Amino acid sequence: MSLLVIGSMAFDSVRTPYGEASEVLGGSATYCAVAASYFTDVRVVAVVGRDFGEEPMRLLRGRRIDVSGIEIAPGKTFRWSGVYSDDLNERTTLATHLNVFESFRPKIRKEDAASPHVFLGNIDPDLQAQVLKRLQPRLCACDTMNFWIEGKNESLKRLLSEVDGLIINDSEARLLAGELNTVVAARRLLSLGLRFLVIKRGEYGAALFAGGHYFAVPAYPVERPVDPTGAGDSFAGGFMGHLARSGEPSARSLREAMIYGSVLASFCVEDFSLRRLGALTEREIEARAAELRDFLSLDGPLAGR
């Protein structure tokens, strides 16, 4: 089962306590697609500028990602730069230049519309809704951010009644629901029509709310996290990639997807950009997934890290 990913592609410049990287490949669609590619066939719809070049395309094709839906527009590719605090928990944006992404209008082709699974990355909720009307996916999930929650709240809530799932962080969930408590916020968001809700909690893991049930996974314990940029999008890619591979969002497959989301996010933070995320093996992924299952089991061994 294939997955269609719609979102941003960018060049990032990042500084963390462990070093810095300039003009490296980033963007929500990039991280999500690469993470998902370890589980299923992936197609990407995005826009880049004429400065994007062939090297990033080769990297994506190397992961067997279909890049034919990436529009190359006149102008420059979206750029973002930022710096992280010593504990990596706080991020300060230094500059954001939307460039060609500012006028992005996803172009959905016949072959894109045939994808049974869709992830609508962080773009204008009105655009997300327009895209969804042109698709008939078996399963669709979306992402959003504070900018859209505050600026297009009603549009976003209408969108949530049309998608199956939402993947956001805890502060966004509380803001969108208008609640201070995350559990209460989750209940309110599910009442909008969602089949499942995933709330990411950074270094504390992620929680799944679905069908009146709750399930949580820890963040995999990474000894040297270098750069958290893209970790949330990598989580979404691992999560959606596994669901596409399994075919149906059963209770078990949703829980397994949470494990794989945590695993892919853990690899992402081990280096800048896609340096680690883009060069994994199935054995590495499954080994960490097995460790996380042990962490969650009462009968499993104590973590030896």
C-alpha cells in the first residue's frame, strides 16, 4: 500500500550544542517521506525552487521515493534557520524565508489520487481541505501548527471532521482544543470526528488516543541527540509508513505504528538533516522496535542503557 505525502521541502541551517549544519536538506515532507520509505512506497507532492539541484533528488530517489510530483518553480527553495538551547528543548528561529513555498498550491495528478494512504503535512488547512476533496484515501492523517491553529481555527476544525487522524504536539493539542489538560484536550479533539489522535511529547515520547483507549510509547533513549529538527515529521513518517504497510488502522497496528514512529524519530535526532535517517537498515529499525516493545512489557528485561 502506498503513501502520498504533501508538505514542505526546504534547506535548513541549524546550530545545536553538538555543532552546526548549513543549507542542509529539510522540510516536513522530506523527513516524513524518508522515514515512511522504510515501510512502503512513497510519493511526494511539494514545491522547490530552481536552486534545489539534483543531489537532493538523488537522495530521495535512492530511498525509492517517487519525486515526480515535486514541482520546480521559478525562485528559491524555502529556507529556515534556527538555534537550539543546551538541553535541545528550546528552539529559536533566526530566519524563515518561504520563497516558492509561500504560493504553494498542491498539484494532484491521477496517479497521486490513487494513493490509498495520505499524510497532509503542515500547510494552510484550507489547502489541506481542497486537496482532500480531490482524493479518496482509505486512510488520511494530517499535521498542523500554532500559526494555523490561531489564524484559521474554524477551517482547521472543519478539516478534522474529514480526516481520520491528527498528529501534533502537546502544546498544539491544548491550544487547538482550548483546554489546559492534555487528556481533556484529546477527548475534545476526538469529538470533532477523528478516528485517532497522536500527541507528541518530545523527549517524553508520544500518546495515542483512539476508540476510548489510551496508549503511550517512550522516546527511545538516544545517548547523544545531535539535532531534533525533523524528529516530529520522522515520527509521522514511521507511524504512517507502518499503517500503510499493515493496510488497516486496527488497534494493534496503531500501537505498532507508535513504536515505529518513536524508532524513526530516534534515528533522526542522531545527526543533522538526513545523515542518519537516510541511511538505515531494516535490522537497525527492527532492533530498536524490539527494545521499545521490551520497555513496554512488564515481563521484559530492564533497559540497560
